[in-house]
Amino acid sequence: MRTHAAIRALGEASEALAQSDDETEEPPAYLYWVDAGELQVMESRVYTDLRRPLRAVPLLRDVLSGYDATHTREMALYLS
């Protein structure tokens, strides 16, 4: 039950983020710091909490591969 709710929430978040890319309407204020990469990090954290590392690790590797030296804090946090 918990797993299904978490997966459903990830899908809803992805849909909300995709809709915010639609320039016809103003995106919700809370989306100012969320982009596709941040959502991918959140997905990875959910899968980690659900004890599904085989789903979490590729997501995290993918998003971290796009980070450069200016993302020191994020790299340290997400690699731990």
C-alpha cells in the first residue's frame, strides 16, 4: 500500500512538473526550485526508502552525471 502511494505521488509530481512547462498558465510558486533533475533525486530517495536500490541508483547516477563542481553540496549529500 505504501509503495503504491509513493509511486503514485511520484507520477503526480512528474505530471505537475510537465504541466508547469506549459507557458499558457502560471506555474505554482512551489515549483521555483524543482526541475527534472531535482525530481529525479526525489524519486531516487523514495526508492531508497522503499528499499529498492536497483531503481534508485540509476536515477541518482544519471542526475549526478550532469552536476559540475558548483554542486559540491548536492554531490556530497546525494553520494552519501
